[in-house]
Amino acid sequence: MIRGILDHLLPDQYISLCPEVAGGLPTPRPPAKIQYASSIDVLQHQAFVLDNLGNDVSNAFIDGAHQALKLAQQFKVTHAILKAKSPSCGSDLIYDGSFSGHKVHGDGVTAALFKQHGITVMTEHEFLVQLSKTIL
């Protein structure tokens, strides 16, 4: 549904980027979670993002977040629509790190970095709600 909405926006109104891919991870990739810590801890190299195979992918998440921020700043981005619950893009609610499906209050690595730099972050669901309010 988001893709259909983006197809109707003018090309200069949005930038599409996956921070995890920008950080060097492949697609598809194994699921990854912040391990029982905050994204701020990850950004400060005090916690880890591990995939479900046990690989430490923290540096890819950190590098991707910084690349996304650099691009956002270059284009003077004020708002970001990021994927809900993602360890990179999740906003306000992410998985707890146990790979059990449990969620906790928190932000993904990119979402936290964007918020630190004054970029308003919303999930795709929040964006659709806001869009429907402006259309009605």
C-alpha cells in the first residue's frame, strides 16, 4: 500500500533508502534484533545487534544509520517514514531481542539517530493515518 502511495508522490518529495542495505547487509538477510538494550547503546558501541544465527551485525546497522542521516541532512529532510518494529527503523516499539516476537518500547538504530538530529520519525502506519486525515 505504501508503494502505491509513493508512486503518486512527486519524485522530489521522498527519498527511498534501506539503512541496513546501505550498511552492507544483503537482501534477503537473516532477522536481526537489538540484544536487550537500547539503540542508543548500540550507537555508542555498548550493545549489539545480532542476527538469528548469532552474527554481530551492529556495525552494519550503525554505518547504515549514519549514511541515512547524511543523506537526510543533504536533502534537508524533516520527516522520515520508517518500517515499524525494525531494529533499524522501528519507532517507539521494537522487538525485545529474544526472537520470540515480544515487543518493547524503544527505537531502532536509524530512528534513534534521526530523532537525535531533529528529524520527525513515523511508522508507515502512522503516515497512512496522517495522510487519511489530510485527505478527509
